[in-house]
Amino acid sequence: MDVVTLAEAGYTHDAEDAIWIPEVAARRWVILTKDKAIRRDSLELRAVLAAHAYYFTLGGGNYTGAEMAEIILHHGATMERLVLHRAPPIVAQLNRHELLVRTSDGSLQAAKRRRR
């Protein structure tokens, strides 16, 4: 995985979601965040859906950096499969044990894990 932070992409930490999400989605980049605002109907969620973005968020806000890396690596193959084989938008939540994908009705459904 090549990782680019918002700062490295030229955005400030307080950049508005309605600005950076469509621009990042247009580059076909995957958004990976620990921002939990996406869980409820929000401006951020609407921006992700309208931009047809690939959006993955870590389910718990209290993970250490090492724990976040472990979770991302654990689900890496499944994330890759989703991005390669499903049209955006994709809104998903990762936690230690599962990757949950938001369905069109707003519910979360576990994605089948792909092993490498």
C-alpha cells in the first residue's frame, strides 16, 4: 500500500470534507480514516456517496498506531478485493475481527474475508 496523508496531498488538517473528499475520490484513491462521523447520516457521508469514494474507517477511536496498522493489514486483502471488484461508493468500517460494509439501506453487512 502506498499511503498519502491529507497533508502530503496538499490539504490542511481542517480541510472541509466537501472539498477534499471529491478531489481524492476523483484520483481513485482509497480514503482510510479513524473519523467516526461517517457512521451517521452526515455531510461527510453525503460527500462520500456523491463523490463515489472508497471510504474505510476504523471502528474504534482508541486504537494505538500499532493496533491500527495490525487491523489494516489484517483486512488488506478484503479491502483490495472490494475496491477492485465493486463499484464505488463503498463505505466500510474495520475493527479487529471484521470489515463491515454499509449497504444501500444504511445497514452494515460483514464482508467475507479474503486471505492472502
